[in-house]
Amino acid sequence: NGFGRTWCHRNATHSVGPASISLAKIRLMPVPVAPVDEQDYLVAVVQAHTAALSTARTAAERALEVAGRLRRNLLDRAFTGHLSPPLPPSGQQEFVL
């Protein structure tokens, strides 16, 4: 972010070549932290979204299982002749679909 970039630029050692900054200086960099109430709120929001995603994932996995069973059943019925009505008993060669 802008704050971190500006801070690093101000605290870097500039000599010949690219600027550098020591780990000791990096450890001195202030890091803003949200108040505890805001942190708790954000954790609750993330947990709620995670729970909703878990529920959606479970529903999607179940739907895929059902779709697979339906597909297998459809193919089984198609290859065993159970999808179309039987031929008329008169021996006619026309199909009624």
C-alpha cells in the first residue's frame, strides 16, 4: 500500500545501485491494527461466509451425485429398450414415440 511503500522508501539506504533496507529497520515499521471490536466483527463475517460456502458446496456435491445416478439410469433404460413404448402387437414396423 502507499503507507508501506512510502515508509520503506524513506527508511531505505540509498547508495550505488538499488536501494536496500535492513531487516532490523523493517521490524521497526509501524503496522496499523484495527480495534478489537472491528477484528471480531470481521472474523464473524468471514466465518458466516465460510459456513455458507460449505453449505453450498455440500448441496453442489449432492446435486452431482443425483445427476450421475440419473444419467446412469437414463443410459441403462436407453440400452435396455425401456425408453420408448413397445412395438404394436400387429407386427407393424413403425415406431410410436
